[in-house]
Amino acid sequence: MLTVKTSELTPAELQNYMQYAVAPRPICFATTIDAAGNINLSPFSFFNMFSTNPPLCIFSPARRVRDNTTKHTLENILEVKECVINIVNYAMVQQTSLASTEYAKGINEFEKAGFTMLPSQLVKPPRVAEAPVQMECIVKEVIHLGENPGAGNLILAEVKLIHIKEEILDDEGRIDQAKIDLVARLGGDWYCRVTPENLFKVTKPLTTLGIGIDALPEAIRNSKVLTGNDLGMLGNIEHLPTTEEIDAVRKLPEVKEIMDASIGDTLNRERELQQLAQQWLHQGNVKDALKVVLL
């Protein structure tokens, strides 16, 4: 394993390692305005939500690594403590990238990137009409993290209004993760797209107390078939099944076929039962999967 000291890396080298490793990162497409009324639009991937009460997002226009200068977004926010956070989806990602071009102060990136300015209701900076979600924010605080190249400037933005396009909502009026078609930043020129094909769910262990992987028999924990993800799902079960429940699973056709075909062959039986359990885990049938591996 490569081990490096951050103190021995140049800012550019450190940025490369961190941006490739700490990913994917959501994109804050920030609209700001200066005291003279000049509008700026720029994307930032040092961004996330950090509180819901109060609703707070933080993004960081870092000092440029190559020459240690600051960005117009930061300069504008220090003059007018308001912004709009526009969420970026796949339909607008190329234009968003174009808006990151370092145009001279006073140049409107809305015009350069071909976006539509939409008046905000509470703040001075306009919204990006094409964005699926637009959040009008008041800047509560700016935290400067340093004066060196690459140093961040944390913009603490309290969300006051959220505008959501209806076409990305489900029948219950909530944002449909498959419909919003989000993109995120990786390292270098790389992005990723959140499509229905790569979405998956992980059950949250909030209402039950999972038994934990350590409660599984050693043979299961050391399985050459089951992965760490598989074991994590088994360990999230609230309690081990009873002997009667384990015996009952023998009657299932898939299990009976394996048991009958592997009489006297313990190793192959264990492997095939674990493969069946793995298949069931991928189908979401965790309870029966646990019973099978415990046979």
C-alpha cells in the first residue's frame, strides 16, 4: 500500500489524490451577485448539506492552486451575502462545465453557457431555470481556512426557499431519485451519472438492532463465497432464526435439490448453499438466506 505524507506533497499532487479518492461529490452550481449588480455563475464540487434544522448547505470556493487567487463567487458573497444553489443534472452538465471557465469579472456566465436567468423570490442572485432544484440561500458565515494555494473558504448558506420541477417528483410529491438524473464530480475530468441502472438500496438499521457479523458462525464469517456486503446484510438481521425455522427451509425446492445432490459431500454442499444464499441476498430475501447458510 502506498503511504504518503501530505506535508511532502505539492498542493497540486495533494489535490489530485484527494479529488480522485473523495468522490463522487455533488455539485453546487452557485449564482452570486456583487454590490454593483454583476452576476456570477460557477460550479463547485466541494459541497454538501450539513444540517436540516436549520437547513444548511456548505460549499467552498478554494483559492486557486496555480496562483493563489480567489474566485469571483467568494468575492461576490463577501459583498452580498446571498446565493442560489442550483442542482446539476445530466441534461445540463456540459453547459455547467462551460460556466466554470474563468471569464473576466463582469462577464455573465448565464450568457456564455446558454442558461436562462430566472428571478429569485427572496434573494438578489437569479436562479438557473434549467436546474431541477433551485435553493435560495442567505449566507450566514464565511470561514477562511487559510491563505495558501488550495485553501478553502467555507460558505455557510442557509436555505430559505426550495424550487423543485414537478417532473422529477413521484406520486407522493417527493423527489424521485431515478427521475432527477443527477451527476457528480470525480477526479480530473471525470464525472458520474446517477441512473436507474446503478441505483440500489441499503436498509438502514434504525428501527432494529442488528445481530452483527460477529454473531454469525465462524464458517460463515470466513466464507470464500459470501462477500463483505453479503455478511453486512446478514448481520443486519434482528435475531438468529430458531432451529425450527432453519429446518423449515430444507423443504424449499432449491434447497432440497442441493441437499439431495450433495449427500456425503459436505464441502460442495456448504459452497452451493452459500451461493444460493448469495443469490437470495441479491434479491432482497435476507431472512431465508440466513436460514440457508445456517443449515
